[in-house]
Amino acid sequence: MLNTIWSEFIQPILRRPSRYQVAALCFRRDSGRLEILLITSLETRRWILPKGWPKTGFDAGGVALEEAWEEAGVKPRGARPRRIGRYRYDKRLRGGIPVPTDVDVYAIDTEKLYDDYPEAGRRERQWMSPQDAAASVDEPGLKDLLADVDGLLAASAR
């Protein structure tokens, strides 16, 4: 019986290929200081970047823009989102099963935040310094990315 549980349930979960999401790192400069927008997740209320699964008809930058709008009410400044990095985390699917998920992060220069957007009232959102943002998220790879966001933004602008 234990052999059946191992071979038919546990091993397939451990071998499951990683999934893929796209995140929006929404930023602005306030009096010359860089700020990052974080939002809360719907279920656990932890601080995260807006992110989602790929969508038919959208490239990765388009998915980042769509998620930034739906989850945070972001109006971009105009430039196309730029990929600035990647991190990995364990996404908990229904039933609590962790699935390794790779997340490409796209920078979005933010002009303003709207008060009326699809997920308004369901999430909190807050502008933070890169250091405070890094300290607020749980995922180690995202912490590292946020800690180096100044350099990543500068490198992607070249």
C-alpha cells in the first residue's frame, strides 16, 4: 500500500514540471526616490507583485500590463514593459499541492493608479522603497530581485 501511494501519488507530484507566470513590477519615482508597488494576495494576504498565467493573444509584456491593471489599477507611463528578471516559487494549487513556478518579471513605469479597477476592494496596494518591498515579500528569489531593482532597471533601459 505504501508503495502504491508513493508511486501513484507522491512521485508524480515531485516530478511535476514547473509552471510559468508573468509578474508586473510597477515602479515610480517620487521626488527622485524609486518606489515599488506591492499588492496583497487574495487568500493569504501576503505582499506580492501583480502576476498571472499566460493568456491567449498576449505576449508576456501584455500579460504583465493586463495583470497590473486588473489587480492594482495601474496606468502605465507609455513605454512597453521590459523583462528585468526571473524568480521561482512554490505556487499552492487547490488542495495545497505546491508546484514549482517560474515567474518572468516585467518592469512597468507607472503614471498613476486608478481607484476603480477589476479587483478594487479585494486587495490592498502600497508603494514601498525597494528595501521595504524586499523585506515584505516571502519568496527568496523575489527578495533578491527587489534588493537589486535599481541596477536591473538601469540595465534594462540600455
